[in-house]
Amino acid sequence: MKLTFSALTLSLMVSAAIAADSGFRPLFNGKDTSGWKLRNPNGNNSWNVKDGILVNTVNKGEHGTDLVTEQKFWNFTTRYEYRIPPGANSGFYLRGRHELQIVDDFKRGMPTKNGNGSIYNFKAPDDFASKPAGEWNTVEATIIGNKISVTMNGKKIHDNVECDKATGSEIDNKIDEPGPIFLQGDHGSVEFRKIEIKELPK
């Protein structure tokens, strides 16, 4: 059943209230890209919002633009959902420097260092947790100091992994400083929703 605008708005408000009760707050409001900016301010914006979903709209063979939060963070837990079309590639960066890879690799059926859910080019997931292209994936990631833990689709795929370097395409290499959440444009019309964060003590 298709939600009406009023029902969708109510749903987003309820989700925000639940998140607030658990210490989380939304980074994406479901309406526009308030609180976000282009990594390259001179680039063409490939991001837009459709039906409460943040979409990187690109044509086949083209690359999109990167989107980063205006706010920077240190220790935190973030939760988000994403969906990709066949052949797509993207990334969700913690502090703008540590990429949690997003890629269509369901048919591969095994975790790799550059596969979906990997700490890109650094560590493969402990378990294969990818869903087929077109299905929503859920992720909860925590970074405290230089240690990263990730649960994807209900499976713990990284447990206190010490990551002492940026992993590629990072905003900078200042790994001992706060940084933004960074959504990689790359290629394929990746979609995000329910992006939220809970900041943790230093």
C-alpha cells in the first residue's frame, strides 16, 4: 500500500521519536539534504530525496558525487539502511576515512576484503551478510577510538577491529580527529534511509 504524504510524515516522526528515546538522532530527515553538503562544492549534485529515501541518481557508466555531513563526530554508533541496484558500488565512511564497502556481490556468496560490508581493502567481514540487489540492508556500526564493530543484517561482521589508517578515497588522513559521515557517490543509484547516530563519550 502506498503511503500518503501525511502518513509518511507521521511514520518519519514516529521513527525519530523512537530513535531519540534510545539516544539516537536522525542525520537524514527524509525530506531534503539539510545537514549535508557536497564533498566537492563545485561538483554536480547527484543526490535527491524521493518518497523519504536519499538517492544517488546516476546513469549507467557514470559516477555520482560524494555527500558528507556538515557536522563532525568522534566516538559514535550509527545505524542506516541501504539498497543498491545490480552492479552498483558505494561506501559509507566513518569519520570520512574508514569505508564500510557497499557493493553488489550477493552472487559471490563469500566475504572478501573488498566485498560488501568489508572495511574496504583492510578487512573482510567475518561472515557473509549481503542481500541480493534490490533488497534493503540494515547496518549498525560503532567506532570508538580506532576500533570498529559492525552488525549487518543481524550478523556481527566486525568485532572491535583496530583500524589505524584511512582506507581509500578518504576526505583526509587525520585519523586521530573527528570527521563527518561520508556517503560515496561512485556508480549505481544507491539508496539510503533511516540514517541516524548516537554520539558516545570520548
